[in-house]
Amino acid sequence: MILEALVSELKQRFDYEKRASVCLWFDGREEFKSLVPLVQSYLEQQDDRPFSILKYDPASHHGQIWLRYQIYRSRRNEERNGDDLAHFVLYVPFPEEHLEKQDKSEEIQLDLLVPYRYSGLVWRINGKSPTLFSLLRRIGVELPSSP
């Protein structure tokens, strides 16, 4: 149920903003971190996959350059084959503020993802950064009034 709801929420973002093909998903508290592999597996089982999730993970050498290259490679293949543009959700396990801070001394560098803020989407729930609590509340799970 949660996986379906999460995929549906992200898919709705692309349905709403048709020009965008990339959605940034910031998770500063890493509440969704354990769900990301499950969502990826869930999507792989879909015949008509609405998007692919790419996870920012410098420990696996999947930093911002890797993310950009995956999108570039996909776009190049789509152009060659005449396919429709694929959609991507970039899971970034940091607060969105790191996108705005461009201090070269920081370990976390997200400056190459800035264009996606303007040409793509940032996933939000009711105008705020998503939390697991806000997602569960949005899909109608009975919860206490505070997290």
C-alpha cells in the first residue's frame, strides 16, 4: 500500500507538470531511505514504468556526476530510438538547503543538480518537504495528530 501510494504521488507530479522529466526528492531526515530499494524493485516489476529512481550515494560512486550521466545516457538512447522521454526521480538523502549552499569545502556537492530545480520538479507534499508522516496522512492512514 505504501509503495503504491509513494509511486502514485511521484507519478502525479509528472502528470501535473508535463514539461518536466526529472524530479528531485530531498530526504533530509532519511525517513524514506529504506523504502527506496523497495520502490525500485516495485517499479522494475511494472510493465509500463512511470519513472526510474536514481539514488545519490557517494559511497557507491553514485554522486551528482553519475546521476547526470545516467540521465544523459538515457536521453541519448531515446533520441536514437525515437522513444518518448523517460522520467527520473533523483533521491537525495540530504536537506534541500544543500542545493543552495555551494561551499567547495563541504563534502556534499549538489551544484550539478541545480538545473533540475528549474527545468524539473522538486517533490513536495502540501508545499513542504515530504516526510513519511505527511505521506501516510495524505494517503489516508489513521495516525495520531502529531508525529
